[in-house]
Amino acid sequence: MDFRNWLVEEEETAISAGIDPIHTGKNFNNFFSNVSKGEFGKSNVGWQPSMDMGEHKPFHDEVSKHTGHFDDHIAKSIPTFREIQVKKGHAIVRAFGSTDITMIDIGGGEGSLSKTITSLSKGNIKTKVLDPNPNMESFYKSKSQVPGSHYDNRAFYRGWTDDDGTEVKALNADNTPDRYDVATETMVFQFMNNQRATHVREAKRLLKPGGLFIAEEKLKTNPEVWKDNEAFKDINHKNTYYSSDELAAKEKIVGFQQGKAQEKSIGMVDNMVTVEEFEAILLHNFRFVWQYWDSGNFKGYAASDNAMRVAAFVRALGNTNSKYSRVSLPRKVERQ
């Protein structure tokens, strides 16, 4: 795949398809707010892990001190999501926590991951939660305080103006001198648009040379494989925590499965890219890419131009395979 004109081509394609190439996460702001406040998507069924989390109990205990409704909702919606967040945070602390480094969590929401990383690294890892949602910010500031972890209420890359006239400012590599050793993104880009090359390029611009980019995405695949993965997820995980009516109500709001077939469905399906596209974009931007998470249609990748840095993170993760994995992990992503 030729990426020399990728950014121009993908924006031209978006425009011709009637998609705003600078579309942001504005349209999902109310959904995120309502979940964070516990007004939507709340389940009273206790979460149970699908992975062995024995050695991660200290991290899980700490992250629980900073967790709210939104984190709980996602854990009960995506199999092995909470487990991989704990393993990921634990790995960042284990691999890099003895030195002074900085981390930005793009779309970091309630901030539990960042707070825990800063806390358990004894402040060596300074974290910034980047998220424009006011309810997420309110929760972050009221739930707990961790010196060395900060909240930034700007939007990644492009800002917008709310319906009430409130300006949401942007944070990007052109308007801040700050650069980070680690940048994480957890299924944020798919709530903006499908211009993933732009997103990954901007995330790299926020990194220091040799920095580590950690990304988790829901990715398109073969239609039959997609369907089987979704059914397996629902039967074995989501149905444990939510009724069929609750799941249908959520799908109508965020467009998980309707795509363009249903009116006003502007959800993740239209904003997703394929596994092949995302891996090619990562390899275009970074020399070394490893897949560390596979939960059906959900994938996680670590990428860097520094082989030792990405390898240290992957080693520190330990075993991330589960009954939802469709490939053996960790997996080195190679150029096709």
C-alpha cells in the first residue's frame, strides 16, 4: 500500500462521501456523559474476570479506587477489557516506572488508568488525561486526587463549538510544545471519524523520539468472522450483565451494528477501519509493531521506533491470551 499521499487521499475520499474529515467526538458527548453519571448503561451484576489476574491484584485494587460508572460499563460490554487495562497499566509501571517519564491518555475519560499508573510508579510516571467531556472531568476531579496526574479538557487534534456556543479547544502537536514518552488511545478514534492515518500520525507527533504508542480499537474484518465474534461476545459476556432490551437501546444510540442501514446511526461501524488498514497505518508510522490484545473484533497494539521500548512493554504484559482471542499473543505485525 502506497502511503505517500495517504492523508490527502483519505480526506478527499471523506469529502466525496459526505463525511466531514475534521469530524470530532462531539456527537457522542451526551452518551459518554449519561454513562459516566450512571443514567444509562448501568448494570448491577458484579463484574467477573475472564483472565488470571492473580499477580495484578495490587494494580486492580488501586484502579478500583478511581473507577466510576463509565469504566464499569465498558468492562461489562467488552470481554477482557478491564483485564487488559489492568495488565497494560501494570506493564507500563513495571517496564518504565523506575524512571521519570510522561504519558498522555488520549480520550482518557474518568482517568482511573492514568491515576493508578502515576500512583503505583510513586509519581515517576506523570500522566495527562486528555478528554473534553465535562462529566468525565467532574468525576476525575471529585473522585480522587493523585499528585502527578492531571486532566486536560481539550479535544485531541480538532476542537469544536457545542450547540450552546461553548468552544471546545483542541490539543495537537502544533499548539503545544509538550511531547510524551508514552501515548495511549483506547477506542477513541472510532468515535471521531474513520480517518485513522490522520489520528495515528497526530498521536506520533505528540511523542518524543522513540516514544511508545499503545492503541486499542474495534476493527472491521471478514463479515462472517465479524458476525461470529459478535455473537460469541454477546452470548459469553454481554448477556451476563445486560438484558436484550438494554443492549438494543445502546446499539441504537452508538450504532454498534446498524451501520448506515438505520437512520441517524452515526456510530462506530461507519468510523471503523479494517484490521489490515490499521496495521498498515501503524507500520507506516512506526518501525516496530506488536499486537498484544485480541478479543474477537477488539485488538490492541504497541508501536514504537525503539525496539527495546516496545519489547519491554510487551514482555511486562505477561500472558494476554483468553478464550476470546483469535490469534496467539503476542504477535509481531509484519509488512505485507
